[in-house]
Amino acid sequence: MLTTIGFDADDTLWHNERFFRLTQAHFHALMADHAPPERLAERLLAAERRNIGAYGFGVKGFTLSMIETAVEVSGGRVPGAVIGEILAAGREMLAHPIELLPQARAAIEALAGRYRIVLVTKGDLIDQERKLAQSGLGELFDAVEIVSDKRAGVYRTVFARHGSGAEQAIMVGNSLKSDVIPMIEAGGWGVHVPHGLTWELEAAEPPREEPRFAEIADLGALPGLVARIAQTC
């Protein structure tokens, strides 16, 4: 029996990655005298990968990784004014308005009442709470979980706490690595909703041989998919 639907937030319900891309382009312009864009992108990604364990996911870790990269590629000679601009860019990201993706509200409203609806998102607690409040979707969720990472054990815990277990739940999200694959490993359904922009560290191959994997073009197709899954449970 299907009882619970989990939703990712960033780039599933509202736009997020495009603000990172715009800020990274600004970072490339600031550091153009020290390294070409390709090298900056490579070094920044390496810094982000190193720093996830210490800084977690989100804007603050991204900003600190940009500063670390600026110091590294400039040999420690990056001007203080440039560091100031990087910090300002990070603050601007933390204040950007929320823009819902098409069908986000309609999909949740179509499922609310028949299933427990849970938001499961990772990142900085304060920033994720801000985005949820600005989205206007908060009242539609039966529960909200802001976690440091998304692994199979996390999904087992979340859906045991707010539902009847991962085996009777669906997780919907744009990230194969974070939203889909670990949910399937936890025993639930993973529904992939591709987004045009995906962070390199979230890249993964779709588990097409898994019977509990599904992919839809947009959230408008979710209610129909949930109805079909419910018939098999």
C-alpha cells in the first residue's frame, strides 16, 4: 500500500542551480586575470568536492569554495576587493526570490489529502527554511525534513518517522544521485524529474533496470504516475 510521497525542493519544486551558474560566471569574470574559465571551473569543482564534508551543501559552502579557489589560483595574491565581491555574490544568492517550477503546486495539491506529503531537502537549514517560506508551499506538507545528506538510511528514517516506511513511499526529485538511487536502495520508489541544469556532483546513471524506478518529463505527469504505482502496491 502506498502511503507517503516525498518531494525534493531545489530544482524539483523551484529553480536553484541557475543561480549557482550565474554566480560562477561572475566568479570567472572576477578571476579572469588569474586563470581561464575552464581551469577555474575545474578547481572550483575540486574545492566543492573536498569541502562538502566540512561545509555541507548550499550557498555558504559554495561561497567558501569560491574564496578558496581564488586564493589557490592566484597564489595568494587575490585582492581583498575581489574577496569582498565573492562574499557579496554569496549574500545575493541567499536573498534571491523563489520561482516555482511549472506544475509544482498543482502536483502537490492533487496528491495532498490522499497521501502524506513530506518535503525532504538537503542544504543549509536557514536558507532552506527561507526558500520554503517564500515558496508558499509550506502549508501543503505534512512534514519537512532538512537533512545534511541523502542516503538510503536517511530515507528509511524519514519515511518511518512520517509514514509507514520507505517501502510504501515514493521520493520525487531531479537528482538521480540524491533523490532516486538511495530511495530505491531504501526499498521505496524513486521518481526522476529531470531539470535542465544539474550540478556535476549530482550526476549519476539512471537505474533503468530497477522495477521501482520511474522518470517523468515534468511534475504535471506525477499524479497519474502515482495512481499507476498505487495500483501495483
